[in-house]
Amino acid sequence: MKAMLLETLAPLAHNPAPLRLVDLPDPEPGPGEVRLRVRTCGVCHTELDEIEGRTPPPHLPVVPGHEVVGVVDALGPGAHRHRLGDRLGVGWIWRSTGGPHENVADAFTATGRDADGGYAELMVVPEDYAYPIPDAFGDVEAAPLLCAGAIGYRALTLTGLADGAALGLTGFGGSAHLVLQLARHLYPRSPVYVFARDADVQAFARERGADWAGDTAARAPTPCAAIIDTTPAWKPVVAALANLAPGGRLVINAIRKEDTDKDALLGLCYHEHLWLEREIKSVANITAADIAAFLPIAARIPMHPTVQTYPLEDANRALAELRSGKVRGAKVLVVDG
């Protein structure tokens, strides 16, 4: 099979083409596993965290990719949950304990980091961690739902938002543009404010239905009961805390933060940013239950991801554009079809 392989870790500035197109032996599904013929795979900022060493794979080489849509073409011994030809999706969770806190369990295994992922023509996955894709979505638009959408659903759930209370979104890329649609469905009376440094991204947010969009450091029209931060930076964290209402919650939806602007934390003021019971909560990975619950909701809305596509062999270009901030919605590799 053809695959894009990660063999060494380095910042993209030093290694702008970190993945190499190779031919690998076809993987065989083990007990309780299914093999997917991959159709599409989303490109996520977490891949940059892996490649640049912030959340390094435990071994190299590895095939990245954890927003996978494919069709079952082989069943491992004892696998009976899915059938040949079923169209399934795989997210960041490749395997874990199966319990309600499996996202923070030591057994958590990440797709495309701890196990080979979807930047390839074929991949294997435990059958309990592959999910039917609703017919409402094509292969391309389904891919970002498996991580950007599902982790956005988890983040929105963790806000504790009540309908009518203001929601803020810091950053407006692959996840936040889906959270906006989800919030409109679940909390129709809540205004949604978007904070982004780029004027074009602000305009995109308004196009997608944001009630207001402004700079990262701007003040929203009203204080927010909750804000979801999807950026890799620290300045938006401080700015978001200043936009929280008393008792408000900032949910940080990121696997890792970068250190380039970490000195922004020196501007943190207890009285302005944390007092009056404002709080910070992180999102750690995702559970199988999150993805299984989210996909039918996304189909009912129905959710419409904004997607830019690339052939598999252009994965390095997609990653470089993601690193440079050239993001309008989600990026997806078309592998088969």
C-alpha cells in the first residue's frame, strides 16, 4: 500500500517535508480488528504536534492521520460488529479501556501516533473504535467530523453552557467552524462570538453565522458564559479569560500548546482574569462514546464542513499551509476516490 510515513521529528521550519511517500506491506487485521480501505483522511493540528515533537510518537516510523473515513475490506478473527463493505470512521482514539474515562486512561492509544493511521491506502483498527458514517455525509465532509467535530462536541459539552448564555470561540479553524454549527443547533438562543487574529478568518466566521467576530484581544459585545479556545498559542488564553463573565469557564481544546508566545502568561492578572470564580478546563483526548453520540447529531443538523482537499501525496503541502495559518475550515486528504 502507499502511505505517507513520518520517520524523524523536527520543526517544519527546519524540515518542510517531514513525510515521505512509501510503499508498505498491506496491514493484516488482528483479533477483533477490521481493516479499512481509506477513502479520506483529515489533516489536524495535532499532526503538527506529533511531527514537531510536542506529543511525539512512542516509536518511529509511523503513519499519521486520525480523521479517517474508509470501507471495511477485511475482518480479523472474532470481529463481528461490522461487515465487509461498511463505511466507517476512525478518530483520535484507536483503543482504550472502553469506560467513561477512557480518554485519560493509561491505556489510551492514539490513532496516527501510537498506532498507524489514515495517511495511507489501508489501516487496521479495533472494531469497537470504528463508527458508522451517516449517509448524510460524503467521504470528504465526513473526515473532519471524526476529530475536529467530535472533539468540538466534547468541548462544548464541557462548557456547561445554558441556552441563551453567550459562547465565545477563540480561533476559527477546523474545529471551531463546526462548533459554531453545533452551538446553533443545541443552544439556539445563545449568541456566538468569534475571536481571531486574521481579518479574513473573522469575515469567514461572520459568513458562517457568528453574531460578532473580532481580534483575539478584542472585548466581546457582552461577557461570555463560556469560551472554547482551539488555538496552539497562549495569548488567546489570557485574552479569553478577560472576556469571561463571573463564574465563566474557559475550555482549552488542544492536545498541546506551543511555547513561542508563552511569555503572554506574564500578563495574567488575578483580579481581571481569574477572580469571581472564573475557571479553566482542558479537553483531554476523546472517548468512543463522544464520537458515537456526535455523528447522529451532526447528521440531524445537518452539519456542513468547509473543506479544502489534497491528494495523499500532497500531505506535506497541506501541513505547511496549516502551519502557516492558511486555514478556511478543514483540510482533507483524498486517498481513494
